[in-house]
Amino acid sequence: MRKFTEKLFTELEQELSVYAELGTLPVRKVTGALHSIQTAFEKLKRFIADTAFKNQDDEIAFFKYEKPKFMAEHFFAMEIFTIETARPLNDTATLKAFYEQELKYIHRFLEQNKFLYSYYQFDLKELDHLLFVRGGKPVDIPVPDMVGLDPTFTTCCDMLWSKFMAFERLEQWLQNEISELNGSSGGSAAASQPAQSNAPVGALKWTGESINLVEIAYGIWLTGQLNNGQVSITEIVEFLEHVFRVRIGKAHRRWQGIANRKRLGYTKFLDDCKGKIEKRVEEELER
């Protein structure tokens, strides 16, 4: 199932990149993008209708990680279209104020969904059987209304996870636009949200949990492995996102997830790596 969804999403990304580069009117770009997204989404829906999940873990993984990626593209495309058609022109100060107002809208939405957004950020698991299984719904946590949605292809929070993905991406886009308006790509604004890396994307894609990559990113940063230590954690995270084609999110917010891991250990993934390496070395020495 994962192979199918990854192949379908890669094809969608390729199509969307073509529309993004078109020097045409926003309405023509968004129309083409939405058509590609809808086509991919219908293929995904038919595949799920014809393919039973092996177990509940597979169902959770699909509705928590796979389906939201496709819907996030829809939300992001619509938000960018709205911004591009409504933003003021030829006035830098007004345009900057417009972007800042859009950021406030995003922050207000995330604050309104504070508990579930924290659950999303820290990639928690405890409520997955209620949030990402069809027919499941927590009784003591406000969740989005599902009226009118297909119950065979919807859980109570997959749509909300899509919006979280889209809004984090939109937040970064807006901050980059503001940085350019400030004319300080090397200043403090850009340090917190630099432009996307131009490093070539390889054929490999990170398929492990994104929090594991956060451990690696902080390990690289804290030990000064890149550019003699003259690089920010945000730049490292953004570079890893670009190379491995994965969404990590805000570095400092993911760090909070690591800092709160008292039971699992702060370096759960790196400790596991250490154990696997030591075991392999010992096995080779025995041979």
C-alpha cells in the first residue's frame, strides 16, 4: 500500500512543480493544480476501496500520514491562490502588513486547535485508534464535524492533519516573502526561516518517523558538523527536508517533543542506532 501511495504522490508532486513554474495567471495555475490533485485523490480513494487494510495499524498509518499529504496539497494550492489574487501590489509596506495578517490567521487557527496541533507536532500515538480509525471519535476532545463526508474514506482528524501540514508550509512561505520584502535574506528574519535549499534532491526518501530526523539534525547542529558550526538548526532541518523529501516542521517545536520524552529517553533513535552499530561490529568480530 505504501509503495502505491508514494508513487502516486511523487507523480502528483512532479505535476504540481510544472504548474508552479508556469508564468501564467494564478487562476490558470490553480485550476491545473487542483485538477491534478483531484485526479490523484480519486485514484487514492479507488485504491482504498479495492484494497483492505491488513490491520488497524495500517489503517492508522494511511489516514494519519498518507491521505493528509494529498489533501494538504489542495489546501495549500487554494490558500496560495487566495493570497496571490488578494494581495496589494506596488506598495511594500502594505504588502508586508497583508502577509503579517495572513500569518495571524494561521496562528489563530493553530491556537484554536492547540491540543490536537501539539499531538500532531510531537507525533503522539496514544489516541490514534480514535482519531485515525474510521468510525472512531474521542468523547472528551473537540474534533472537526464530519457531516457530509464519506465515512468509508474519512476519519475524524485526517482532514485536520492535512490543514496542519498545509498551514505550516504556508507559514514558511509567508515568512520567506516577508524576509524578501525586508531585504534581509541574511538577517534575523531569514535566519529563522531561510529560503529553500537549492541542494539536489536524491532518489531516496525518508520513510521513518520525522522525529528521528530531528534527533539527527540537532546532533549535527550541536556538534558543529556543517560549515564549521556556522549554520542554524533551521537551515539544517530545511536542508534535510529538501534532500529526503519529508516534512519536519519547525525545529524548535519538534525540539519540545524531544525534551518532553522523559519516559522514552531524549535520544531514543540515536540510542537505537548506537545499539545496532555495536551489535553489528560485535557479530563481525565473532565471525
